[in-house]
Amino acid sequence: MNLLIALIVGAVSGYIASRILGGDGFGLLGNIVVGVIGGIIGDWIIREAKISMMSGIFGTFISSVGGAIVLLFLLGFLKTYTSGGKSARRR
């Protein structure tokens, strides 16, 4: 049951994070991956910053969305950086 909840929270978190940053989402599997990795990143950031966070599913969801936003921002930065400063989008 915990795995199912983690996958659902990951999918929703990945989708919301991509929408906040102006994307359209990555499909179900992509959103799950982004959300779960984002949850790990968000949990790490909250622990290292010693931020008091509410417990339960809502606190997990908030940290997962925050971590997913950080992950997507860093991936976008790396994509732009590795393209030699050119726009990552082709016209």
C-alpha cells in the first residue's frame, strides 16, 4: 500500500512541478520518476535546512513538489548549459 501511495504522490507531484515551471508534464511514467526523485531531493533539502514540516501525506506532498521543482530547474539549466548557451528549443 505504501508503494502505491508513493507512486500516486510522485505522479501528481511531478505533474504539478512541471506545470508550475511551464511544461506539459512528462506522461504518467515520467511524472512518477520526477515526483519520486523530487521527493527524495525535497526530503533531503528539508532535513539539511532544518525546516519544520508537517507530518503525513500533505507534508510529503509539499516536499515532493518542491524537490521536483528543484530537479526540473536543474535539468533545464543543464540542458541550456550543455547546448552552448543556445536556446534549448528548436524552431
